[in-house]
Amino acid sequence: MIPTVLLVGVAAVTFLAVEIGPLYLNDRFRDLREPTDPERAALDALRGTAVLDVDRVAVIETVGATSIDVAVRGPPGRRVLFVTDSVLDDLDEDVAVGLLAAEGGRVGTYYGEFRAVAVAAVVGVLAAIIATVVPFEAGFAALIVVGVASFWVGRRVQYAADERAADAVGADRVADAFERVATVRGIDPETGGWSTWFEVQPPLGDRIVALRRRGDEE
């Protein structure tokens, strides 16, 4: 009984760390401020177009136009949109809308919650193996099954999130936003190779290709 309770506790703590940890770290360790009234009005309008609903907005103070970050952190009911000041000052409206729509898609498909569940499941199986609650062979097989399933489903959820963003503002608009940010950061969007199959989120280049394909069909 005690090992079972301990394993459940490990999985629960892992879930909370993945789900709430990024929100805590952003709130605690980044230079944040409330948006000004004009910024809030502009963001509200952009979020309306992008279909992104959050509970709070925080502006990250940065230096340089390459500091582009648009991310929603936190569980349902405590979702916070973190956006760098360069997004408000330097990006075109279409790019900002595309990035906000991408986050709206992830919120709408509960991508963050799925990721937290997947990590908690993997850690839980590992803990069961280490605690010898299950035989090593059975535990290792379960770990492979859970891991592969998490990678596969996670990619499907991310692509569904991008589809949701495309429904809101258009596939080409989202793809253009991804490419614009990659250009500003000086990176080339990576496409999938064998190593990327061990990542829950598909490579940005593959997501752009899928969006372009949909854009051609629209």
C-alpha cells in the first residue's frame, strides 16, 4: 500500500511541476510588468482575433528585437499570457496575431495538460521500476509503450493545435509568423529526423510544412 501511495505522489508532484512550474518560474525570475492601457487594449484586440482567452497578461521586459516570446503558462483558471515587449514594439500585427493564435490552439487542445500527464506517466513508471513494485522486464516494456504513445499522441495534439490556430486566423498567417520569428532569431526551422521522434513536440519546420499544405488547400 505504501509504495503505491508513494508512486501516486511522485506522479502527482511531477504533473504539478510540469504544469505549474513554468508559471512560477516566469513570475519569479523574469522582469515582468503589467501592460500599459494602450498595450492592453491592443493585446485584447489581437487576442480576440486569435481566439486566445487567458486570465492575466504579463509583459516581459527585454533588450533587443530578437527577444521574441509569446507563451501561455499555467493551468485552466490560472492561465497567464507572457509576451515580450519586443512583440508589442517591433513585430507586425499579422505576426503577433499568428503567434497568439498558435498559443490559442495549444490552450484549446490542452497541449500543456497532456504534456504534464505524459511526463508524470513516464516518471511514475520509472519510479515503479526503481521501487521494484513491478518486475523490471514488465516495467521496462511498459515504459517503452508509454513513452512511444506519449510521443505519438503529443505530436497529434500539437498538429491539432496548429489546425485550430489556422481555423482562427488562416494557415498561411500562422506559418508566416513562425518563419518571421525564426528569421529574426537567425535560425533555420528544423524538419524531422530520426532523433526528433524522441520529442513530444514536432519540429517547427514540419509544422510549417503542414500549415503551408493546408494553406494551399484553402
